[in-house]
Amino acid sequence: MTKEFAQTKEKSRKTAPAGATLHQKILGDIENNIVSGEWPPGYRIPFEVELAKHYNVSRMTANKVLTQLATAGLIERRKKSGSFVAQPRNQAAILEVYDIEDEVRSLNKAYHFRIEECRERRAPESDGLRLSVAGKESAIYVVCLHFAGTQPFCLEERLINLKTVPQAEDMDFSTIPPGKWLISQIPWTAAEHRIFATIADERRSDLLKLPPNSACLVVERKTWDVSGPVTAVRFSYPSDKHAIIARFAPASA
Amino acid sequence: MTKEFAQTKEKSRKTAPAGATLHQKILGDIENNIVSGEWPPGYRIPFEVELAKHYNVSRMTANKVLTQLATAGLIERRKKSGSFVAQPRNQAAILEVYDIEDEVRSLNKAYHFRIEECRERRAPESDGLRLSVAGKESAIYVVCLHFAGTQPFCLEERLINLKTVPQAEDMDFSTIPPGKWLISQIPWTAAEHRIFATIADERRSDLLKLPPNSACLVVERKTWDVSGPVTAVRFSYPSDKHAIIARFAPASA
DNA sequence: GATTTTTATATGTATATACATTAAAAGAAA
DNA sequence: TTTCTTTTAATGTATATACATATAAAAATC
């Protein structure tokens, strides 16, 4: 039986639905083995005929599954040699989701955060962070430093519109970071990102523990819900520690 | 014969390579009809059996082509009714469109570009620009500098997969920039962006006329069409001159 | 030992066939 | 008409088979 197929893994992610086809079943199993790390990049996965025998299907069925995995980029196929798990082009920090805690944990680092500042703010200030064109509504201003292990990972500066999210007024952000809390309060309907590079200023260098003249990746996001602007936030990342991955594909995939 | 298949269209884009398989041939024809607008969204494309008869292949072959088009999101299939050209997907992002000439003109600046380098490239090189997981396919490597007025605006380094875009082999990029040309050749179905900040290296500083230790915004993009990877490109922007704007709205809307 | 030729093997493409599933359309009953 | 049932046409999945193609590895030759 060649190797362990690990069909029934405890940490199996994509459980095949009840009425799954053989194709889907096999596809799911292989996918699981790859994403779980059971079959690491470079690993030679079972030959078509082995798969066919193991699942008691025809070679054509196994072939179709492997072909699909190959066009999806998960495996690479070589004649006479077999099929191999491809080097991952994975990660994924899709722009719109962007939960920093998840991101840190996906790097296998411990996550914690620290609130650096939290106050009400009525007039726009010189830091460029703006909520609406009108800019006259009062807002909560929070500065939050996110850590991966003991290292600063990302600096978050955020304005929360008190008109749209009045419950932010008395909110205590010591136990839940503002971004995470907001998601639980308000569903956004539109977002706008502005992404640019800059040399870290003194405050950023200081908080993020960066050497002078470091490049810094800045992501500014404004979010609206149906009733108006919800929040404006600026994330500053040390450039060498991070990149943003955004993937666009047809809905089906 | 049902309808015009428009196999021999004058503005046919993706010329099927000489030794193309039937699968590729049929796929290419249908793709052309869709992207050229010959078959608009909602148009009912020929049934499997009609395609099979027209190309003199078995239904299985036609079925596989249509299945691939469906998973790529170009068509939608309905039992008993047939297969229909899908509605164009949600815009999702300014990111993928990204025509530099438009961008420059929107700043009210004169646009021109200069090809710095253009050659064939077989093996992956050390600059990190990669096309496919396999990485063994040969590609065209083009370096193009874009100007806004007299100032360098953006540095473009691009790999074009000769397997997917064979007509790039003899292409002369002195009159049309590679990015613009590619859009006219191949419709992408998936894209992946990686955005990060860095300190400009010597080549970038030199070409973009930047002072030393400048921050630089880098956007790397890979695009695929149904038949595989199309192009990998890296744009380097002087940070102080540019930002990326990306807008997202819920898929439903 | 180095080079060329052969062979074995895994993938790649295509066929003909079978039956399942789904939903539009047509027909029958209320 | 309206509702229910049956038919039918299209896709969906899977099979067994065939031969083509590329290539790693073994064998034969130099």
C-alpha cells in the first residue's frame, strides 16, 4: 500500500460532503495531505495507477484529479518520474479580511497586542488619518501595537466613527484589539485601500523597533457600511518582515 | 451548423500553436469567441454534442473543455439548458487593470516608455521573478521604464510565458509597451499580487533616478489564464510619487 | 570510463460507452 | 386555468481501452 494516505486525519480540514463524488473525495484527500504538511513540497505523491487501485477507480478518474491539481498549481507532474507536491505559493493575507491575529498565528508565533493610546478626537489632526470628507464628526482614536512573539509586528492607528459605531465610546480595548472588535459590531459594505511605501518616521521606528532609514509598508483602509463611514485605519509594517498577498480568481475556484 | 463558430476570425488573438491538441484548439476557439465579444455574456454556446460533431471529437473531449471553462469561470453550465457565457466577474480591484499609460495621463503628464532590455530567458534567474512552479518553460524577459513627462515613473520587469503566449517570441515592443500588448492577446482568469516595500537597490535607483536610501513600493503580479501561467511582472515605484488604490465591495453587490 | 542506444514506465490525450442527475417542456388530471 | 406527472434533453461522472510521448534508467557500444 505504497504509503500512508492519511485519509482519516484528525486535523482534516476539508471534510468531503456526504454525497461527494469519487473525484471530489480523492481530490479532497490529496489536498488535505498537502496543506496539512503530511506531504511536504517535493514529496512524490502516489502514481496514477496506485491511486486508482487504492480508491478502486479507473486510471482516468485518478488522472483527472491529478490534472486538476496540476493546473491549480498544487502539484507538478513529470513523465516517467511521477507527480510531486509543488513549492507553496500560499500564505494569503487577502486584503479584505486581514485579521492580524490570524496572520501572526499562521506564522506560528505567539500573538499579543498593546494599546499605546486611546482617546476621543473631534477635529482632524495633522497625521492625515481622516474619516469622512466632512471630517467634523467625533471619533475614537486608538493606537495599537501588534506583536509576533516578542517582536513588534505591525502598528495600527485607527479612527472609529462615533456616529456609526456609538458603542465604541465606552469600549475597553484592553482585552480585544479594536479591529477584531469592530468586525463583530459592524459589517462593512465597501472598503478602500491605499498602499504605499515610506521611510519609517521616528515614531514608527521607535515603536516597531526599526533601525533608521528602514523602508516601511503602509496600508490605509477606510470602510463604510450602508449608513456611512465606519473606520479609518493605518497599518505600518516593517518592510522586510511582511508582504501583502492579494489573490483574485473566479468565484468557483 | 448551429451558428458561426468564428474559428477563423481576423482578430483572432490566441493563435493555437502548431502542435496544439484538440483540447487546446477547441478551448482557444471558444475563449476567443468569448473575449472578442462574439459570444456576449448570457450567450448560449453550442451543446457538447454539437461541439463534438463540429470538431469531430468525442463528447468526452468536448465535455472536458467545457468543464475546464466552467471551473475557470468563463462559462456557466445548466443541465437541460446548455452552457452560457458567464457575466463578467465582479471588478474586485483596480489592482489588476493597472494600465500605466492611463495612470500617467490621469495625472496630466505626457507618457512615454523605453525598453531597457528584451531577451529570451530559459532558466529562472536570481532576481526572484518566476513564472510557474515548474519554472522550466522558456520565457521572454522585458525590462521597460515608464515616464511621466520627463521623469521616470515606474520600472517594469516582466516575464512572458512562451508556452501560453507563443506570439511574444517575435514581438517588437518598441511601439507598444508589453503590458498593454499582453492585455490585447490573452484574457487572464486569475491573478495574484504581492505588494511590499523595500529600499531601492542600485539598479532601481539608477533607472528611476532616485537618491540613495529611497523607499520603493514593489508590486509583483502573476496572472494565469485557463491554460496556465501567462506572465509574471514586477513594478517598482518611487514611494513618494505613488500609491496603490484598491477598492473592494461585497461580491453580492 | 564515456557515449549512444534501447527499454521500461508514468504521464498525456483521446475514444466509445454507460448510467445518473437535473430541469425544461409536454401532457394529463384536477 | 392550475397542479401534478411523465417525458426528454442536456450535463455529470465514471469506466475500460488505446496509443502517443517524454524520460529515467538500464544495456550496449565505442
